[in-house]
Amino acid sequence: MVEVYRIETIASAEAGGGVIRRIMVRTDSLDKAKERALKVFSLACRPQSRDGDVEAVRVLNGAGYEVFSISTRD
């Protein structure tokens, strides 16, 4: 069954916190959404990234519950 997942890039506390960017992903499994979130995280943490200070990336399911997250502290 296809579900829509929301991938959010979260700013660090020093940068004011909050959501920097949201990406909507339609997929049939949570694993594919996690894979996309990890890719977003690795791209956002590059020195030449335009997103600035990224602290975390999280995945929310269609109901708005967090089902996966990764942080720079991990």
C-alpha cells in the first residue's frame, strides 16, 4: 500500500531551530523513505550545502507521527 511520508530537515538550535525544508515522498515501504532521508541528511551536512546548520532529519508518516530520525549527534 502506497503511503505519503514527509521528510523534514531541522536546523540546529544555534541557527534558531525549526524546519528548514520539507519533502513529500510517496512510497510503498518505510525503508525506502528512510533511505531517502539518509540521502537528504548526507547532502545537507556537506560543507557546500545551502541549508546551513542542519542538526537532524526526520520522517513523519501520513498521520504526522515521527517514524524515523537521524541527528548529527548520532
